[in-house]
Amino acid sequence: MHRLSDDDDAFYAFCRQNENAKEKMREYVANGVQLGWLIDTKQQQVLIYRADGTISKHTDFSQPISGENVLPGFAFDLRLLLR
């Protein structure tokens, strides 16, 4: 797990396909991460994990994902992953 900066509650991590990524995401949130994205480029979906325990699914790769209130103003263009 890598923090975006020393004072951020956001991170990025790369999981191998044989790892249980959903379990890892729940672990990260349980340990204080405020926002996490589990990106599946094959199925073109993103599971968004939040500190309040909610998980939502984003399935439109033509629309960016946002940093919500954790990283205000941040947006990531998912189409970059499909090249």
C-alpha cells in the first residue's frame, strides 16, 4: 500500500489476480483508509470503498471516478487504463 502523500487518507495499491482483493480493501478501510477503489479493467467496473462501510459500483468507464470529500477536486479518467 502506498499513500498519495504523508498526510492523505487515500492510497493506491496493486493486487495480483490471485490475491483476494475485496478482502484486502475491507482490511484497508478497517485500518483507517477513507476511500479506496478496486478497479477491474476486464469487467470495466470499479468498487468504491468508503470509511463509513458503504461500497458502490461504478460501471461507466467513460465517466471519471472522483476523490469525493477525501481528495476534493481529484478525478481519474478510467479510459486511460483501457489503452
